[in-house]
Amino acid sequence: MPRLQDAFMTLTGHAPDGVWSAPGRVNLIGEHTDYNGGLALPIALPHRTRCAASPREDDLLRIHSLQDDSSVEVRIDDVAEGHPAGWTAYVAGVVWALRKDGNAVRGLDVVVDGQVPLGAGLSSSAALECAVAAAASDLFGLGLLDSSDGRRVLAAACQRAENDIAGAPTGGMDQAAAMHCTERHALRLDCLDGTTEQVPFDLTSHDVVLLVTDTRASHALADGQYGARRESCEQAAEILGVETLREVVGRPLDETLALLPDEVLRRRTRHVVTEIARVDEVVSSLREGDLAAVGRTFVASHESLRDDYEVSCTELDLVVDTAMAHGALGSRMTGGGFGGSAISLVPAADVDRVTAAIEDAFAAAHLTPPSSFPVTASAPAHRD
Ligand code: ADP
Ligand code: MG
């Protein structure tokens, strides 16, 4: 924290009015379902992005990050798609969206310090947006952190910052996780109506650890492929005569798939429909304390993402195969795919062995060394 306070002091000549933070997230299950009105089950990570901030009398946003040497100044009314460019779009976009909602927000001096690895599929972007949104809410007296409804408003503003200003066409799961996840719980998120439910997620009594492995891989394909998957889902929904693929969950799957004209659309749809069902399977297994069943569902999810949705890659498959071969109860890619991170449920006694086996497998395949770390379900955006 002193590092952040010092940097703020250097930028502005005074101490910040406060420091706010928001977590990264990892999704336990329910991948590529958010834009289909489906279900997801994220937890907040212990890794947080901190934002030191003070309000200004004028309309200027002065933004600096300890992860990036550049500083940017922009007037709120000048914020637009692609402006400012780069990472400051995530910050400026949040204030822009809050003003567009009719909130009386002014300029801010902002310095951020993030612990969430950037671009690792652990949602550093939402952590950044939500930390800034929390600061703006408190500093301008919006009171939006104090209730679930208020947090929903903040999450929506953060999503618009990402979609409309940063130009990343992502669903709302990441921002909802950063705003609504709580310690020792996973968040069952219904992306159709926005409702949330807290599901106990504390593995310590089971002597099991949730291990995140950042593969450090990011494939250039990712952006275009994400858009292509969304388009396939929209096309399938249109052919099936529904608003979102969520509506066909519960119908006989074979009959639904038979209505689709080609194999690719059938496979994409099968992933979405079965993945949404897997979320509630995991919720039930967690409530029953049956972690072996959770693990089996993780593997089924990974296979569906790899074979039907085709968003995995060599590195993610290698983590999953290696973890499973060395005693994990379950393992799967998490996030959008084509790189990023995988998660594994590992008996506590086997964590070092599994971690080493994954490192060895990457070395043998001449891949960039991955980074594995255990995580627990942590707290949402708040004032520090
Ligand atoms: P992810 O959200 O999975 O980490 P994204 O591509 O959505 O990946 O977001 C990563 C981007 O967010 C970074 O490239 C950068 O532009 C921005 N970002 C996130 N945290 C910070 C930070 N602390 N400082 C500067 N930029 C950040
Ligand atoms: Mg992101």
C-alpha cells in the first residue's frame, strides 16, 4: 500500500482521499454461457487491484498505473469509443458510464496498482473497472456499494466501459463476480435475469485446494474466435426461434440439435446447453460436499470446451491432462480460452507434486514456464 500512496502523492502532491480495491475472479464452471443468458459460478480471487483516488473540482480524469509507466489525462465528456486508447479506457469508461446513467460525477485523480496477472483470464480488466467504480461511488456520494441493487448498477457501468469504450465485447460475468462474490462462497450467477446466489465454497475442511495455473499463453486468435463463437450462438438461437440458448435447456437435446443445419452449430449449441446444466450439477455437488463429483464435472466441462466449443489450446490441455495424471480430482480450462488459465481441484497433500509435474510437462514441451498458485474464495469490491 505505501507504494500506491507514494505514487499518488508524486502525481498530485497530496494524499488520496481513500483506497478502494476489487478482486480478479476465476470461474469454477459455466464457460461461454454468460452471453447465452446462462449460468456461471465464479469466485473472487485473493488477488486485487487497488485504486487510490481523490475527486477533482473540474472534469478531468488523471490516470496512472504502477503496472504501466504512461499517465493519461482526459475530460469525461471527451471519453468515447477508442478514446482514451489502451488500458486507461477501462478507467475513464467507468466514470463516463456512471455520468451517462445520470450520476453527478466529476473528475478524479486515480492511481492503480494491480496484483491480478494481466491478460491471464483472471479478469484484471474487471478488477480495474470495479475498483474505480467503487472509488467513484464513495467519493461522489452515490452509495452504490451499500446494496446488491447498487452493486448491480456499478457492475453494469463497468461492463459498458469495457464494451463501449475499451471495445471488448465481453459478457457481464467478470464485473458481477468482482461486485457480488463473497469470502468462502462461489457466486451462482444467472446471466438471464442477473440474479445471484451465494454457494458455500470452502475446501479447507476437505483438505483439497483449488489450484490456478496461468499458462502464460495468449494466442492471437482469441479476439476473433470469441466473436465467432458469439455469432454461432446467435445464429443457432435464431434458427431455434429463441432469444437465447438458455431457453432450450431442459428440452430433449437430440431433438433440438436435429433442428440445426450443420455440425458446427450443433456442437456449439451442445456445449452451451450441457455447460449450463453442469453449473447446477456443481452447485448440488458442492452443497453435498462431494468434491469427487465436482471434479468429474470439471473434466466434462473441459472436454466440451475442447471438442465441441473448440476454445482450448495445447497449453490448457497439457495442464488438465497432467493434473489428472497426478492425482487431481478434476481440472479444466477457465475463462475464454486460447490461453489464459486452468483450474484444478487437488488434494492438499498432492499440490506440490501436481505443480511440479505441470512445470516439467511444460519444460518438456518447450513451452513458457507456467505459474501455479492456490486460491481461496475472497471478498468483493470495497473500500480498503
Ligand atoms: P484479463 O481481464 O483476463 O486480465 P483483459 O484483456 O480483459 O484480460 O484485460 C487486460 C487488460 O486490462 C490489460 O492489457 C490492461 O489494458 C488492462 N489492465 C488491467 N489491470 C491493469 C493495471 N493494473 N494497470 C494497467 N492496465 C491494466
Ligand atoms: Mg478481462
